[in-house]
Amino acid sequence: MRPTVDDPVAQACIEMGVEDRARALLAPGLSAQEAVQVLLDAHQVQAALQLLARLLPKRYVVAWLCQCARGEALGDDDRAGAALAEQWVRDPIEHNRRIAYEFASADGYCTLGGWLAAAAGWSGGSLAPAAQETPVPPPPFLTARAATAAVNLLAAIEPDRLDTRRIAFAQRALVLLADHAGASAPRTDSTRTPT
């Protein structure tokens, strides 16, 4: 696959560091959904997760993580990170983004909760200390990188079912990708839309 200026799938592959063998499966001009399905059908689950995380709008990505985390047996810190991510999805204001970012930074990006919060915290704003006047915006793909780490950690909660869980999580994101293509609002569960 050779990237073109107008090929968001190819650009996402570059930004996310998708492996060459997975990229070779993707014909130019595939839609986001088609590209992800090709990767899933070829058992390139990591590449599919990377593309999903990059091709969805950031708020959808974080909503997806919240869906995946809901109902999981999480420790206190992981639940706290998930709650901060969900707070940002429901009310994506700078204050909520900053709190999630600071939680992830304090965590040192060592836990699932830290990565869940980082996905929201890296969605915009500045990575500089709050008191610094000169903003340091995160690269546009940073939320997707945090989301990929978080979804893999979520899947690994049940190591014997790692691949099955990653595929199930990818299927949830495909629904959001279809929603995005239809321009509907992100959902944090199957029935509720953020307010």
C-alpha cells in the first residue's frame, strides 16, 4: 500500500506504525470499515485495533474504551482512570481533559487506568504543565496510541482469551466506525448517548 495525500487509511497506517505485512493487505482507496474488516479477516488483529483507534474521532475512541472497560473486574486505580475517561466523553471540556491527563501522568503510564485516562488526556489541549503559557499540543495520533495500549491491556485481563477479546473489542469499535460514517453521536454503552 502506497500512501496518497487523500488516503486516510494509508496515513493512519503510517502514524500508527502498522506492520508492513498488514499494510500490504490493504488496497488503496478502501474505506475505513473495509480496511479494518480486511485486517480482521486476515487475523491481523493488532493492525485492525491500531486503525480503528486512529480512524475514529477521538471522542469515539475514548467512548469505545469506556464500553470495553465497563463490566470488567478493574482495580481501584484502573476504575479511576476509566471514570476520568468517561467523564471526558460525557463532557469533553478542557478541565476534564486536563484532569485525565494529569492522572495518566501521575500514573507514569504504567497501568490500564493510566492508559484509559491518557486516551482522553491526549485528545487535545496542551501537554505542558498547567502553569506554562506556551501550549504543547499532543500529536494527533497520540489518543489512538493510548487507546491501542489500553484495549490490549483490557483484553489481557483474561490472558487465555486474549485474541477472542481483542476481536470482540474490535467489533465494538466497528459499530462506532459505522456510526461515525452515519454521523451519529458516540455512545458509552449500547443504549446511552453522552450528554
